[in-house]
Amino acid sequence: MTTKSLKDLFIHALSDIYSAENQMTKSLPKMARASTNPGLRAAFEMHLEETRGQIKRIDQVVQATGIKLQRVKCVAMEGLNEEGQQQIDEIEKGPVLDTALIAAAQKVEHYEIAAYGSLIALANQLGETESVKILGDTLKEEKATDQKLSLLAEEKIAAEALGH
């Protein structure tokens, strides 16, 4: 599909984040298994459940707008997940890997925050007020997850990685 209008751009962006969220349902369990910190493991498991809910919200936006998602692969998320997998493969399990996993997860969160922010702006321009609310709920969750990861990094993981 050629992008010719804001609606086309909205459909493509929504399709892209749908792919990204689905990719995360596969990578979050791997990150949880790789983590040795119980708090981090729990955060990944909780975010997996949130991600499944976010996918359902995208389905709600599709229903509310009457659009049809495109079959696209989010290459940005694919790259972020590949980078995280490399760290899992190359770093010994322990606090240093946990710190790397947090950094990898925050890169994902920042990408998703940007994607949802853009989608909300497009939905506003298109007058899709219900979509703005639905997507706004997901944006709040993504920001909260980013904050939780920052707290984990600052309070526990970094200290463990430094041997304190």
C-alpha cells in the first residue's frame, strides 16, 4: 500500500506497532529467563501481560476506526530484539547481564513511547478521539514501565553489578 494520506500513515504506523508488540511477546519471556534478579524477572513477566493487553487495545482501535491492518514487520523492533538476544548470548548470567537487559528493555520502551506518541498525534489530526484515548492508555503504561526499569537499574541492579 502506498502512503498518500495521514490516514494511510496512521494505518501503517498502527500496523508497525502491532508487529512490534507481537515481537515483544516472544522476546520478553527470553529476557525474563535470562535475568537473575527476581525483581527484574517479575517486571518482564508483568510487562508481558501488559503487552498482551496493548495488542488487544490495538484491536480496539482497528474496530473503532474500521481500518484493516497491513501485514508489515517492524524492522526497528526486530533490530532491538536482536541486540538484546546478542547480549543474552554473550554476557554471563548475573548482575552485568541484568543491567544490559534493563538497557535493552529501555531502548524498546523509548521506541514504543515515540511510536505511540506519533500515533496519538495522527489520531488527533484524523479526529479519532476514541483511538486517542485507547492509545493514550498504552502510552501511559509504556512510560510507567520505563520508570520502573530506571528504578530497578538505579536501586538494585547497578549496585549488584558494581559488587555492592
